[in-house]
Amino acid sequence: MEVIYRYDGTFAGFLCCIFDSYLYKETPIHFQDTDHVQPSLFHARWVGTDPRHARRVLSTLGKIAPYAKELVVKGFLTCAPEREVMLYRFIRALLDIGKPLLRQLSDDAVLPLLKAVRHLDGEVQFLRGFTRFSEFEGMLAGEIRPKNRVLPLLRPHFCDRMYNETFLLYDRTHHEALVHRGGQWAIVPMDSFKMAAPSAAEAQYRRLWKTFYDTIEIKERHNPKLRQTHMPKRYWETMTEFQDEDHFQSAGTALPEAPPPTQNF
């Protein structure tokens, strides 16, 4: 029976959709979370979240292959279109074929998931190096604008390396934030976040970083295309070294007047 599954949008809720599809012998052709419910001519059914069902599905995937379980967990974090349908096709094929499916890299049930997870992993790797934090009265704060939900994968990196720091990392795309304090962390929804103006000391550190970045370049080897290969332009908007003058002004400091135009004689 073809049906649309509606669920709460959580990973556990999605796993419960997988559980129900086998329990009731249904084939979900589409998945809708509570924030994206649309009318349809197909029959729609609400699937409640039961942690026991979710654990059974995840445990089954892990028994088949730990790598398969990892792919499904990461796949749910991707920005792939129709990600639930993509994951459902992979899980169904995995349960039918078993571990040998993971060697069929060009299979229609495997390849889209591999591509999506590869894109996710690449974005996580970039943001480990491209994320910039600013200090505000003993707390660090930073912003990113990823395509995928990367905070769960960035969490171990920053929480381990900044264990003694209190910090907040805000995801502008998905409106959520990683908050860390005293060795404890949480990823919480946050509709909006606006960075406060920096203190005089923080503004100076920002300017020093930009000066360092501009100074170490070898002008004779300036290569914009190569730079964008190693540092994609879509990450620049949250990186200190690419900000305009407003970013380097401390609270209560007016912008300097523009110098008079030079004259050539």
C-alpha cells in the first residue's frame, strides 16, 4: 500500500517510519515532517515516535554493518532533496540484500546516499578550519551558514579542543546553536542570533588577524581561482578576514571618515 508518512522531523521519528513500513507492509512514497505538511491525493498517516522502535531499527542496521548504520545517521543530517526517500530506499535494499549491498557503489539505492554523505563530510572538514569565534566578556561566539546540519558532527571537534571554554556556535541555515559550558553541551533551536559589537580588545584582535592574513600572501602568486578551490567563497561571509570595516569597529566607536580623493598631477 502506497502512503505518505508524517512524523515529527526527528531522526528517531524517521526510524519509526521504517519500523511501521515493515510492520504494516506499506510503501511510503513521501515523508512529511510537522513543519512541511502539504495536502496530497495519496493517503497520509501520522507515525508517532517510539524510542523502542527506533532503537530496534538502528540496532538492526548496526548488526548488518556498522558502516551502514553510520551512513544512515549521517544521511539524515544532509541537505539532499527527498533525503527520507533516499534513506528509505537504501535501508530497504540493505535489509533485502545485506552487507554485500555496500560493495555495489553504483547501485541506485547506494550512490545518492554516498554522494550526500561525502558532501556533508567535506563541509564538516571545511568548517573545522573556517569557523571563527569572537570573545564577549569571557564567552566565545561564532556563526556559520552550512548547507547540511553539521553541528552534531562539529561538536566533538570543538568541545574537545575548547573543553574549558564557554562558547556558542550558531547555524544560520537551520536556526540552531551548539552551546558548551563546563564540559556540558547541547544543540538547541534558536530562531535568530545577532552578534554584539566587539569590545576594543576584540576589535583589535580581529584587525590583527585580518592584517596577518593580508600580509602573508605572496602578491606575485595571487591566484583567486586556486584560493576559491581551497577556501570556497560561500564560507567567506562568516570569516573574519573577509569582513568589511564595520566588523572591526568596537562598541561606541564611529567609523573613520573616508580620506579625500588623491589628485594626480
